[in-house]
Amino acid sequence: MKKVGNIMQELGFKKDGPDSVKEAFIKHLIKASTGVNVTTPSEAKEIRENPDKVVSFKNAPQQLSFGFIEDDTRPKSGKKAVS
């Protein structure tokens, strides 16, 4: 079994390249293969350093609804809509 560093070298990643690019690639591989969303070390560091910027969704998603009101003020042309 190959190490991740060897695989990345074969794919053309430079050893001195930005770690964020490497992390994003590995995060994508994990998400694509397992469906699990992971937090990279740089993301965890950013969260620790700036907890006030983290948005937490505590409520379950809700269906959007719109209260459209029929507008009877439009002039009626007597023409039928074509679909």
C-alpha cells in the first residue's frame, strides 16, 4: 500500500507547495470515496483561532414559503397565455 505522500508526488504535487492545496485534495478524496465530510488541520486551527466567525445552524432546515398575492390591478387583455 502506498503512502499518501508518494501518491501526491506521483500526481505532481510539489513538496514545498501550499499545505492548504494538499489538504483540500485529500479532503475531496475522503468525501468522494466515503461520503464523510472531514475538517482539515488548517480548518480546525482557523476555527480555534476565530470561534466568533463560526456559524452554527441549530435549527432544522425549514421549507421556504412565499405569500404571493394575486394582483387584480393588471389590465386584462382577453388574450390567453400560450405554453
